Amino acid sequence: MIKPAWMQKTWDYVASRYGEDVGKMLVHTGVIGWILSSAAQVTAILINEKIPKEQKMYMVPQELADAAVNIVSFYAVTRTFKAIANKLVSTGKLLPKTISTVLKNSSVAEKIGKNGFDVAKHGHLPTELLKEYGKFYSGIDILGTTLGSVISCNLLTPVIRNEIAASRQKKGIAKINSKSDGSPANIKAPNSKTAYFKAPTMQTFQASSMNKPYSGNLKV
């Protein structure tokens, strides 16, 4: 089967960009996944005719803000874990026993583990061990990236997102429902979900939104 020219160019581009750095591909595809997930959430709100326009005015900005937190925190945390994993291997702090033994018995033994030392460049390894090192480096790179994405998606990102959302919504409620003299009103949450549709105000939206699952939560 003959592949179209554009498809072949796409594969060539992916291979040249990510062929030797699979961890980078995992980071980039993860970010794309967050973007698509957030876009789906916003689209679902916009096309849902059961949600009043007044509520959409609050929900859409909230989803967009959540998306920004999701993407930034995922990228930052995952890239950090990837960088740490790469550094451990490249400086020689984490290596297979076969390579570690050779380096410790060589002229660069005192440099192992120090900043500026690179196993591939300064280790003077034979071709066979260089290939083994390359495979080990790629494996640890993928492991570090995956670990970072799991921690980001399931631990750090939800906590950061919910803290920011809670603070932002509290300020919005206090501002919209403030008394005429400027002091905050005593906001009482409705008793059921039905109040969400009967009175489309900020306070009812806030109360009923607690009944829906957390949005934009991409799992790894």
C-alpha cells in the first residue's frame, strides 16, 4: 500500500523530532490531550440547551481557567520529573551495573555524579556499552516522564485547580451578592439541584456545582 506524500512527511517529522526523545513526545501529547479535553468541556456547556445563558457566563470562564491550570501544571511538573530523571542518568548517578563498573575502574571515576559530567561524552565507553547506555537512558526518561504525568494529573493538578477555583468563586459570590452598604451577604446554599434551574444566580450555581463531578480531570 502506497502512503500519501503528506503522511510520509508527517512520519518523517515525528521520527526526526521524537525518535531519540520519546519522553518529550509523551509531554507534548499529554498537553494536547489536556487541550482537547478542556475544549470538549467548554463545547459541551455551550451546546447544552438545558443550561441557562446566565449560568454559562460563569461556567465557561471557570472551565477556561481550569484548563489553564491543568495545562501549565501538567507541563511544569512533567518536564521537571523528566529533567531530573535525565540528569541522574547522564551524570552517572543512576546506571546499569555493567556500565557503572567500567566507569568506576576508569580515569573518570572521580567525576561520576558531578555536574558537568556526561557519561555519553566523557565516559569513553565502547560501542556496545554506548548502545546499552542509550537504551537505559531512554527507558529512565520515559519512566520519569510517566511518573511526573501521573503525579501531576492525579495529585497536584486537582489540588491546585480546586484551590484556585474555590478562591475565585468565593470572591465572585461575595461581590455579586453583597448588600447595598457594601458588606458581604449571608449566602445560603439551596437544598437541592432543582434550585440550580429555578434561580440562575451565582450563589445557586455555586451550590449546585458541588454536585457535579470535577471537570477537566484527565487521568493517566
